[in-house]
Amino acid sequence: MTNASEGSRNHPESTLLRDAFGPYVELETDAGEETFHIKAEFYIGDVLYAALQSKAMVKEDELEFFRVVEEDGEFHLESIEDDEEWETAAEAYDDQFFVGDERP
């Protein structure tokens, strides 16, 4: 069921969320419902992560990372509460999508 191909630095890419929802997802935030662009999906070990960006986040060049879980054939996003796990996801994103001096 996984549509993953081997990405750089051993963080395989995925398109599971984009296949299920298209390029955007709607999330409930403190400010109400907000649209996020699915910038990337990638695995670290057996865990799937998603890098999402709202229009407001584009101006600041920020991303938010979520853990992707599948329950009963449906995908759900879980917030990453642990700072170390969030940093690991951010570093894996940088490793995969930026080369050398291109890193933010």
C-alpha cells in the first residue's frame, strides 16, 4: 500500500497524504480552520511525517511537522509534542530537500 520511493539520506519519500487529500489539507487551529499545503511526506524508520505550510507560514519560510497515522484505512495527522522528535523530523526534511549550502 505504501507508494514510497527511496529518498536521499535514507528518508524515503511518500505520497500517501497527497493521494488521499490532494495537495492541501484543512486543519483546525487556534484561529479556526486553516488550509495547509502538503510540502513533503517522508519516513524516518517506520514513522511517516508530513511537512505542512499555511499561507501565513510562507512569508516567514516556516514549516510545521506532523506524524501521520493510519487508522481503519484513514490517515490522521498527530501533532509532535516532543521537541527532540520535532527536531529530528526537521533535520530529516532539510537533509532530503536541501543540498549543502542551500539549507535554511
